[in-house]
Amino acid sequence: MSGLDLVPQQQRHLLIGGEWRESSSGARIEVLDPADGSVLAEVADGTPDDAVEALDAAVAAQAAWAATPPRERSDVLRRAFELITERTDEFAELMSLEMGKPVAEARGEVAYGADFFRWYAEEAVRIQGSWLPAPAGGSRILTIRKPVGPCLFVLPWNFPLAMGTRKIGPAIAAGCTMVVKPAAQTPLTTLALAALLEEVGLPAGVLNVVTTTDAGGLSTALLGDDRLRKLSFTGSTAVGRHLVELSAPQLLRVSMELGGNAPFLVFDDADLDAAVEGAMLAKMRNMGEACTSANRFLVHESVAADFSQRLADRMGALTLGRGQDDGVDVGPLIDERALESVSQLVTDAVHDGARVLTGGSAKEGAGYFYEPTVLVDVPADSAINTEEIFGPVAPITTFATEEEAIERANSTEYGLASYVFTRDLQRTIRLAEGLDFGMVGVNTGLVSNAAAPFGGVKASGFGREGGFEGIDEYLETTYVALKTD
């Protein structure tokens, strides 16, 4: 079976109430291969009316799904985890085709994404309330955890499997139904995941999928509907702010995982071999198209030259190419707009005085490829240090003191991920407490883990996905006062 076989023609439609059907407008979305711009497939282009029908189905299924025994919800997730794992190669190829990442890296996303289903299969049977006597006596205080209700999930294109399972897993575990809108660039993985959940016994209407190019129309229609109870969005801060505004009249429960501007701090006592290895992970995962990607490299002035050259040697040795080809390390960016954005940031940085150690330009020919790039002597106020790059570019600046490093790391509106390389335990504690970020990676370039709470502060959003905290986003607490005297 190939990757595209996971989404046969009859499932390149909308999934509403357990039925695969065409858009009410009959319109289609072309899904393009970013390696050469060719058309991979066409899927239904849903309308706001289709989205409302999907919410109708979610509302109709909510009561029965909430009443389903937790063990049954758990079993659905466990079977889904096992089947995704069994089909690792097919899911990896499908993701590589529609968003560009090398197949080897896509296999890592399959493992990561599947793990959310395994984790929440275990959490589904551990949703707890409480029972205690009132301090003044005469009654008991009982708390009950209940599902929030129908949810809307708006997914990004960069991790099409993991960003779906990270939201869908806890919703299923908690007893919530949902409408899922995948990104228009990468709908195939979501459709394949929905079909797999049907296969393992998820009841009709619990999960509904609306693929669309009219994201604004869908959001306006559903966020204005008082039957919707929760919104979870992963994407840009600008869009997140707009969705929060739309959700305000209904006072929806909202989770936002938004943009990042992750600092990568290398101190003078760091193990430089480990720091370079961590930098490769933190910068080059997903071609740099990740909100957790290291965006600014702040390196102590005494080791900056050595670190920069080592990183340039590693990044310059990477092979660009189509993600499905053997030996490829770096695939294409998602589209032409992304390529132009990265190119402009590098051009502006060089104009500001930065120097290119390796890379520095787009690859000629078909596809949206940009060379892995290392820049040094980058002015602190250059746009490449203040804007999210979302590409394989590492801008390096230097610092002299720990206080300066912390101040410059925190000088951003964003607060998602940060990275620190040092062998000083006391400094590690000071940095973990002093950095204004939801996640701090210490001597590692990888912070994502299904068992850990993923999320940010400031303009990087609010709420947490993964870990013990993740299921709380889908539960409400009811307090019951029981009079005993």
C-alpha cells in the first residue's frame, strides 16, 4: 500500500455524521506536491453550510458519546494507536508527499502522533472527581468531571498527523465530539486519520471533518453557534487573535498554540558537540517549519566562532531534495509564499550586516527549496531575529553575560519554546525560572513529548496539550453540595 492509498477516492470528501460526501457547492481543492508543484489529489472544498451540518452531527452524537464507558473510549484510542503504528510507512509517505518533509523524519512524526492516542487511551479511565467533608460540617463536597461538549479543531499544515492526534486524542478520551478543519495544504493525512478511526470503531458523528479553502467562513459560522463549546487552534498569532475575538460572544473554552521565536542559548561552559547536535534538532526539524524551531541563536562570545563554524559545516553537508528520495535530509518548504518569506528575511539580514557562512539562497528549479543557512554577525534588531523564520536558517548573535542572554532571550512578544546549553546546574535553575517561555529544553534540542504539557505564554497562546494537563482542556467541573445533617 502506498501513502495515497490511505485516502481512496471515496474518502476524499467531507466526513459528516459518519457519511463521506461531497461539498454542497461541488467545489474541489487541489492538493499540491511542494517538491514540484504537481497535483497529488483533489478533495472536497466545504462551505460554511457544510460546517454547520458537521456541527449538527457532533451535537447529535454528544450525549451518547459522553455516556460511553471510559474503557470503551480508551479501547478506541488504543486500537487506533496500534493501527497507525502498523501503517507507519504509509502515513510517513503520505505526509512527505503533501507537505514535503523527508520520509525518515515523517516516520518520527508518526511515532510522536500515535503516542498521543496511546497516552490518552490511558488517561481516559483516570478522569477523577473528589469527595470531602465541608470544613464546617453538615454536608459533603462532591466534584464531577464532565466533557466540555462539541469542539472545533483548526489544524496547521506543518505536522498534519501529530497536530490532529494531539487534539483528537484527549477529546475522545474526555467524551467530546468534534468538527475538524485541516489545513487546505495538507488535508489528506487528516482524512486518512478519520478513516482509520472509523475502522477501529469510533461512532458516527463523534469526529467530523470539513476540508475547505474558506477558513474564515467556517470559523465565523461555527464560532457564532451557541452549541459549540470549545475551540482549539494551532497556527499564527494573528489568526489566533482573530479567532479569540470571534469566540468571545459565546464565551467558548479556548486553547491557542500560536507562533514562536525560540531562543537557543549556548554558554561558554557548554558541551559544543552536544550543542551543535541539539541545534540541528531544534533548527532543522521539519525544515525549520515548526513553532518550536530555534529561531535565534544566542552564543557566548568566547565560543561563538567555534560553534558557528561547526554548525555551518553540519548544515552545509545536508542534502536537499524530494522527501521520498533516498539520502534526502531537507525537503521543500510548503509553498511559494513561504519560500519568498524566508528569502526576504535572509536578504534583509545580509543588508543589515550579517555574513553568510553557508547557504543563503533558494535552490533553482522546480519546488520550494531553500538551502540550509547559517548567518553570523547578525544585528540583534534585524527582522530575522524578531520575526518567525519558518525555514532552515540559523541567525547567530553573541552575548557576554548571563543577564544579557536572559534579557535578550525574553525580548520578544512570543513565549513558546526555548533551549539552553550549559553544564552549570545552578545556572540551569536560574534560566528555567528566568526565561519567559512555556517550555525550556536543557541540553536538548527536542522538547515535544506526548507525556509533557505543550504550550506557551504571552503571544504564543494559552492552554496545554499533552501530559496530564491536556485532558483538562476538555473537561468541566461540576460541584455538588450534599447535605448530610
